[in-house]
Amino acid sequence: MKLGAQGWFSGVRRVVSPNYDTRPSHMPIRLLIIHSISLPLGEFGGDDVRRLFTNTLNPEDHPYFEQLRGLKVSSHFFIRRNGEIVQFVSCLHRAWHAGQSLWQGRTRCNDFSIGIEMEGSDYLPFDELQYRSLSKLTRRLQRAYRFSEIVGHADVAPGRKTDPGPFFDWERYLKSL
């Protein structure tokens, strides 16, 4: 797994999302934001996260999806329960993952962050394979971008978001780096 000049990693599956734009010029990437997602809520292994990030999710396929109608979101990376890493947006671009956000007095966290979605929920522990993939990916990203901080989505959008949730083992993850 190696980061290329265009911001894409070799050795990971690439699915290009249309939900990104250009970062502000001269904006260094200084923040890594960990998220969790499952679609439908609490269900793993399907293709609905890919569909959401590529604007092909059919709101008629599940009652939960109605609230996602017209939503345009993405993340740079998605780590499945089996540890597979999927990259949706080049690290050089601004993925639409944090939404309205604030960190250390700075708004618009998407401008200076990379987002990693873990397939999970607030109700179940994450898988060992996911932690391994997340650690490996984070170490590679740290070499390229020298993050000053790693936080959860709940940290940059308190009261609005809860992910990666209470079952994400921050101590284990940070020790692995």
C-alpha cells in the first residue's frame, strides 16, 4: 500500500465518488477524522455505503434510506468489517465527510482533514481486522501528512454526531500507531 502523487493509494480498492471538491489552496492536511457507518443502520456487508457515497442509493430500498434522499456525502476511505479498505476520494481533494464542524476554533474541518469511515455502529465492537487496516492506513497517511491530531466525528460535530461511538477502542488504536 503506497500513496501515489495523485493522492490515491495502490493496493486498495478504488471507487470514485463524485462528492468532493478542491481544498482551499495552501491548506495543509492536519486532522484525521474517524467515523463509523452502516447501511441500513446496524447491518454490515452490503453495498449500500458505496451506493450512498456514489449517489446511487435508492431511497425506496429500505425505510431508513428515505432520510438520506438527496444527501451528497463521501469519505476518503471506508474500512469494511473484514478489513478491506476502499478509497472513494483522493487525499488531495476535500471529501464531504465532516459536514458542519469545528475543531480548535477552526470551522469547515473538511478543508484540512482526511476522513476514514469504519463499517460499524454505536452498538457493537469493531473487528480486529478493521483495527489492523486502520492502523496500517493511518501510519501511511501520517508519513505523508504528519497529522497534528486524530479525532472522532463526534469531536468535531458534538451534539450532532456520535461516531465512531462508544465501542471504538481509542486506546488500542492510538497505541498501535
